Amino acid sequence: QVQLVESGGGLVQAGGSLRLSCAASGRSFRSNTMGWFRQAPGKEREFVAATTWSSSNTYYADSVKGRFTISRDNAKNTVYLQMNSLKPEDAAVHSCTAGPIVSEISRAYAYWGQGTQLAVSS
């Protein structure tokens, strides 16, 4: 079992920055890929970014590439999502997730956090 707890959401102006955190705990979580998905009202959940614990490989959705950075702190068992140059269309509930492989498909991931809300004012 893997437990994920997100924090860091809030309201930010367009063009601003925010960092989300995801604290992971539980057995064997370090064998997992860690990722972020988001879901805006009336829309399907979409992939944002992912990283693996065992390597420095990172993966991004085209919509956030160059603006968002996913990183991890192994000592703190925490994954971060640094979001820069935020746009109103980035507003959504952002959820941390863990799974065995890197995928842009949400059902590939086994564990999910409760989500944290990002609001972006224009």
C-alpha cells in the first residue's frame, strides 16, 4: 500500500508560480513511478507529468512542457511539481499518483492522493 498526500494548491494570478508537493509513504513506494494528473470541472482527468524514483527521467504533457518541472527529494520521500507561467487553463484539481510504469493513462496508476486545487485568475 502506498499513501500519497498533496499540498501547496491555492489561488495564483496568471503568469505566476506555485509548487505542489506530494509526500509518499508505504511499502515499496520507491519502486513506483510518481506522477501528477489534473482534472478541471466538466473535463476528463489528464496527464501532467511523471518521474521515476530510480532514474532522473521526467515526462511532461505538451501543454505544460517548458513551464512545469517535476522533481523528487528521495530523502523526504516527496515529489514536487513546480508550475511557472501559469495560465487560466491550468486551473484544476491536481492529484499525485503512483504506479508501476510511466503512462499518460490514469488507469495505469494504482494509488492516488486526495488532490489539491489550483485556481488561476486572469
